Amino acid sequence: MASTIRIVSRSSPMALAQVERVRGLLHREHPGLVTQVVPVTTSGDRWQGALSQLGGKGAFTKEVDAALLSGEADLAVHCLKDMPGDRPLPEGTTVAAYLERDDIRDAVVLPEGHTPLTLDELPHGAKVGTSSVRRVAQLADSHPWLECTPIRGNANSRLAKLDAGEFDALILAVSGLHRIGLEERISQILDVDAMCPPIGAGILALQCRVDDTDTIDAIGPLNHVPTWREAHAERMMLHALQGHCNSPIAGYAACAADGSLSLRAKVFTPDGKKVVNAHEWAGALTPDELGMATALALLRQGARELIDQIPH
Ligand SMILES: NCc1[nH]cc(CCC(=O)O)c1CC(=O)O
């Protein structure tokens, strides 16, 4: 069993909070274990422009992967939703555990001290800060009077821009706000039917080297099986769709208490006017097979054309 585990982390408050959660779980499981944090800055953190101009995929994971593969660190903690979905993990690494899933919903946040409002109550032309093509597409259709405006940076810096008056509202993940201790900033939680979450929402994935059996053994007890099943179904669906970073894709698997697994998924046009929608139950299928079946259901309805028509 490992005596020390070095955990590579981006330096945003959310990333550091995620690492602290993993350290807490590891220390509870293995009281003698020593953990260390190895900080990195990724190109996605440095670049404030559109992610598509950065080669898009992997902007937040490239430097983290390098630290793992070079042996500078043993473990990486990723938001699953930020892991590239169109390509396999870097050769030599694996996700050896998924932590129990947090809230998958998005929330509306208003400037500090503002009276709570729902999206429906925001005035005509209100500036809503979000760069997510998934959020923009759904809002364009459901709330056409709002003006989505790009915003980048970590959640804390986005909130600072909101409080400085640059935006009238933000859309942020409920789970992320909890992780940085700012859930009291939530003005409205958006139901999954109103704002379908991204693939992998609220899931932390623990990545390590495939040959590092010490670390794999140490993190094994942290794996949450229902989350693992949901993650596999969602990720296979995303992989089979072969989206790009401008394709509004949304969806979530749900593992019920009796173990039955379902997957709902949607692909939108950027203006949200057209949507293809699938909802499949696993029955006897494995999570991967459910993901593939759901992707096929979307492709039969024209998802490929929809995705390929979007410039990227
Ligand atoms: N794109 C940044 C990011 N990556 C993961 C989360 C939230 C936590 C999660 O879903 O795991 C966030 C912040 C946000 O979208 O508000």
C-alpha cells in the first residue's frame, strides 16, 4: 500500500477544495497515509479567450496529465465534465474511482446583495454571463429576452465580475458553488427539464497511472458504484456522438435505488430552436451499452448533421 500520495491540482479555489475532499476521504480510509499537493497551472487557466481557439479539448487537463505521466504526481482529481469526451484518456492513465455524485443542476446567481430573482423575472436585455454553448442554447430557446454574454475564468473570478457590475446574472453549477462554500449566493436552482446538465455534472474522477497498483488500491474504496455506472453511460454516449467544443450536448444518467439505470440526452442547435432528445433504460444492458444505445437513438434523429453543421 502507498505511504505517500502526491495529488496534482490546478490552483483555483474549486480545484483545491476538490483535492481537500479527496484527502479527507483518503485519510479516513488509510489513517497513516501522507498526501501532498502538487500545484500546476493549465493553458485553460491562463487563456481568457474562447476555448475553441486553444484547440479546445484538454485545455484543463494537458498539464495535469503530464505531471502524472512524468511521475511528479500520483493522482489527479478532475471534474468529469471538463475531461475531453471525444478521445480516450492519455495512454498509461486510467480513472480508478468516481466519487459519489453531487447535485447535477445549474443555478442562477445575482450580484451580491440583490433581491432574489428567477430567470423568468430577469428584465428584457439582462446580461447573463455564460460561455457554455449548452447553457446558451437552452436559454436562447426558453428565455429569448435575455442576453448571454461570454465569461471565462474560475467561479470566484466570475462572481467578482458579476459583483463589479459587468453582468446582471450568472449561470453556475450548484455543485461548484457548494465546493467553494458560496451556495448562499444561489438565487434559483434550475430544474433539469429547464436546463439539462452537462455530461459528467457533479462527478469527480480520480485519475492515476495504470501501472500504479499502490495508488489504485488506495483509492479503490472511494469509488461509488452508482456514480461509476452513471459516469460510464454518459461518457460512452458523449464519445459515440463525437461532439466538438461548440456542440451543445446535454444529458444525465440516473441510477435508481433498485439499481435500474436510465440515460436522458439532448443535442441542440446553437439557438436552441432544434433539439433531438432520447431517453433510454438499460434493462439488461451494461452502462456502456446504454450509452451507445442512447447515442444511436440521437443519431437516428439527425444528431450527426446537427453537430457537424455547427462551426468549430
Ligand atoms: N467549467 C468549469 C466547471 N467545471 C466543473 C464545474 C462545476 C462542478 C461539476 O459539475 O463537477 C464548473 C463550474 C461551473 O460550470 O459552474
